[in-house]
Amino acid sequence: MDNSTLQENKMGVMPINKLLISMSLPMMISMLVQALYNIVDSIYVSQISENALTAVSLAFPIQNFMIAVGSGTSVGINALLSKSLGEKNYEEANNAANNGIFLSLLNYVLFLLIGIFGTKYFFESQTNVKEIVEGGYTYLIICTTFSFGLFGQFVFERLMQSTGKTFYTMITQGLGAIINIILDPILIFGLFGLPKMGIAGAAIATVIGQITAMILAIYFNITKNHEITIKMRGFKPNLNTIKKIYSVGIPSIIMGSIGSIMTFGMNKILLVFTSTATAVFGVYFKLQSFIFMPVFGLNNGMVPIVSYNYGAKNKDRMMKTVKISIIYAMGMMFIGLAILQLFPKQLLNMFNASESLISIGVVALKTISLSFLFAGFCIIVSSMFQSLGKGLLSLMVSAVRQLVVLLPVAYLLSKTGNLNLVWLSFPIAEIASVILCYFGFKYVYNKEIKPLEENSKENNYLNNKKQLVKFSTRN
């Protein structure tokens, strides 16, 4: 076996722990850089005013919706492409790549229209504070108008992940985030002779970073990703391939969109108390991204391994990948829990926090972070569902956690008039998620994974029988 063949098939032959680390570590590093950008971005915005920070926080549901659509579509592409490579079906792998690029363009058009026609109403439905509405509108209209960079970055990076080239995605994501971090203070505060753009500068820095990452990802796919062929000339959408992509992708999109609904609902609940509570919620999301992003990087490394070995009908490698991923994820979440429990005030002070923001935020961070004890397990198991084409299970877990449990519990607790009790809705919802993931795992194992072992035993029996017949014939 030559080196190129070994490289092509590493998801089927490399030792699992080494493979998982090699696939995940570049993603974890790049996502840590991205998480650092998220925090630095809000730190700079908080220097403008607390209302500016609140405006960016209120914009998060739409931004999260964009990420849900881009990421969900890419998850479907990733799962189909990796599974097709595992089955040696290279034509279907190429179809997944080319149709995925087409779908990313449609996603951009959708959010361009949402940005133009829906942004103003979105902010006015949440608050009547003029500074928050105008700042949020300025920020979000820029992010949606130039969101082709975000969607292009998603799809071209996932094409590289699907073939195991996560090192290049580390470069693209890392460079985009670093450009973002560098441009933020320059454009927000008008350094080096540039005009002071305020919250608009934060948005412009964001989209420049995304577009740069997209261009670099396209270059890497053309020059480095030889396992798939990207050919858009004469392209015609393949409805069968698109259906396969969205059989996994739509549940993932809905799952991410549910997060937007939850955030919008929580903002409405918190605004009844004070806009500072909404700012605290926004700060929490920025801080928790620094903890969750490495787990999502691990998750992105795990999914193509599980999908590939599912296609290759290799049960042992699948299960070992899932088990090791759960151990790593839970370890990272425990570290995150310790940080938020021990240093909440110090973390909040990075955001130019007022006494009121610190008073509310310390209790919020300590309470919400209790959910981290369970979140690592749930993230990995839900992603395993997606990698096996069981996206509806992931959707059910997410919907129950955020819409059936978290929001109603938060609303009921808000009726006590005690803001501190509202934050308890997060650990309560995560406990419900653990229970659902456990029973979902048992179902998927018995239906999809266990039969692979039985098929393997049957194939071994038939192969041994054939060998015995050949031996008897020769003798």
C-alpha cells in the first residue's frame, strides 16, 4: 500500500485515539481562536456603551440562525461525503461536494433578504430603546449583506474535514479570526487615521475575516483536496443528493434554529427584569463559546470518523471513537465549569462591567455553568445520531431541552420575581437532555450499530466456510 492510499484510508486504519486527535486538534485550536475572537469582539463593543453590548447580544439569535443554516447544511454534506468515501462511492462524494456549494449560495440569498426586510422589525419587537435598535440594525444589516463569506467558509471547510484535511481548516478558521481580532479595535475606535465606526466597525471586521477565510478555503480545496472533484461548470442540482444532504442537515438546521428561538425567548423574559440581564446573557454566550468551541472541534473531528466506519461497517472503530470522544468532551466541560465557578467576577470585568452587571452576572455564570456537567456527553451522543443519519433524534433532544423544558421553566421561575432563579432553567434542561440522550443511544445502538457486529460475524463465517471448501477441494 503506497502512502497516498494510506492517507486516503486513514479513517479506516489509523489507531482511533491518534486519528481522533489528529482530526480534532486542528479544529479545536482554530475554534479556540474563533472563541477568543467572540470574546474580544464583545470586549471592544462594551467599551462603546452597555447599550451597544446589549444590541450585539440581541442580534445573536439572527447570527445564530445563520450559523445554524450554514453549519447544518455542512453537517449533511460532511456526513454524506464521508459515508460515500467509506463505501468507495466517489461519484456520490463529488455530487455531495458540488451540490453543497450550490446550497451555500442559496443560503446566502435567503439571509440577504432577511437582512434587508426583517432586521429593523426584529429589534423593534424586543426593545424601544433607540440606541439599542439603531446599533443592532447597523450591526446586523452588515453581517447579513456580506454573509456569503460565512456560508462559503462553512461549506469549503467541511469539504476538507470530510476527507480528513483538518489542518487546513485550522489555518482558514484561525486566519479569519485573527484578522477579525486585529481589525476590531482599528475599525471600532478609528485607529491609524481611519474613521471611528463604532458598532459598524465590529460588523465590518467580522465579515472581512469570514470572506478572507472563505477565499483561502477555496484555494486549499482546489490545490490540496484531491479526494473530491469540484466542478461547477455545467452544474445541475441533483435533487436526490440534496435530499440526502438535508435528511441529516435539516434536523441539524432546525436544532440550531431552536437555539435562536430559545435565545430570543430568554431575551424577552430577561428584558422584563432589566436590559442589563440581557447583556449578562450575551456575555455568558461569549464566555461559554470559549469552553464549548473545543468540544465542537472534537465533535467535528469525530463525525467523519464515525460516518466513514459506519459506511465501512466497522462497529469496533465506531464505538471506540464515540467512547473516547465522550471522555475528552466531559473532561473539557469540567475544566470550563471550574473556571466559571472560581473566576466569574474577573471574567465579567473584561467587559467593562457595571456594578449591576457584575451583581447579576456572578450568580448567572455560577448557576448556568452547572449544566456543563452534563453537556459534554449530550453533545457527543447527539452528533453520533447525526453521523449515522439519525438527525431527527438530535432534533428531538434539542427541541425538548430548549423549548419544552428550558423556556417554560425559565418563564415559570421568572414569575417568582427573582431573576436569580431564572438561571436554574439551564441545568434543569440539561438533566432532561441527558435522559433523552441515554435512551436515544440505546435505541440507535440496537437498531443500527449492533447489526453491524452480527453482519461481520456472518461474513466471517461465510469466508471461513469458503476457505474450508477450497482446502477440501485441493486435498
